[in-house]
Amino acid sequence: MSGASHTKLLPEHYSAPYGSPEALENLGTSAAPLLAGFAFALIGLLFDKGNVIWKPDLAMLLLVIAGLLLIAAVQFGFNARRFHVPPGDYIAFLDIAKEDGFSPQLGELQAEWRGIHAEWATRTRYAYNAGVTVLLAGVATVLVPATGPGHMAPLRAAAVLVAAVGALGELAWWLVLPWWRRRQQLKKIVAEPVVSVPATPEVTSRPKQRK
């Protein structure tokens, strides 16, 4: 068999699904900056049209928080990318490390980087999802006219309702649903019967009798 057949396609501790690092990179370089710019653009709108909005100060606070959270997602995603080694690069580095006698250390270093990448990736997802939730809440607040929620036209009320439902749905997606899944898994583990393994009797050696 050739040596290439012994080369692993993926490094140790590679996250699944395998597209997660690339999706996280797109989040930090495209989605989060775009939404952060949208949040700050709405803040500029409040200075001109604040008198026609129900709670302009509350809307501004929500939009500022959303913008900062989305900027944090960009920063966290950048740090996560620093510790991500794509499989193709890992195989190329592994071939070089074998020639230099650095192969075991490379595996340990890559495993350490995978752990650091996972920590930054978790921070990125939480910051992004929280930012989207607060942004939708801010949009819902901006849509309420100065007359108050009780004096809205049907279409305006529908727009506010859609934005509010979107904020609640985003909150349920990244916070409530994972908590519920972990709770169900814990219940399943607790409900499983414990299989007791019978103890193996100890065999004691008897001393040999002299004839």
C-alpha cells in the first residue's frame, strides 16, 4: 500500500458539519457587517424622523446595542479564522512536517487550535444571533408611530407584528431551542435503564500441598 493511503483527509477534532468554519467566515465578513451598517443607518434616521416615532430613545438604544453586538461578531469571527486550518492546508503542512520531523507536534498544535477556534466560533454565533434579535426588536420599535401602539393602521400594525415575531423567532432559534434539545437529551439519558454488569468472581490461588 502507498503512503498516501494512510493520510487522513480531515485533521483531528475537525468540526461537523464540515461547512461550519466556512459558514462562520461568511457570517463574520458579509452578514454581520451588512446588518451592523443597517443598524447604524437607522440610528441616523432617528435624528431626522424621531418626532414621528413612538419611543425614539428606546429604538436608538436597541439599535446601538444591535450594532455593537454585530461588530463584536465580526471581531470574534476574525479571531476564529486565525485558528482554523482547512483540510487541504493541513495535509500540505503535514507533508512538510514529516520531512522536518515535526509531525507529532503539528497534530498536537492543530488539536489545540481546533479548541480555540471552537471557543471563538461559539462567541461569534452568540454575538451574531443576539445582534439580529435586538436589531429586529429595534426595527419593531421604529415602526410604531408617535401616536402609540393603540393607534396604528392595520398595515402598520402588521409590519410591527412581523418584526416582533421575527425577533421572538430568532431568540427561540438560538437560545430556547438548543436549551430544550439539551433538556430532552438529558431526560433521555436519565430515563435509560442502568445495566448492571455482574461482578467477576475472584479466583484465589491455593497454596500447593507438599507431598
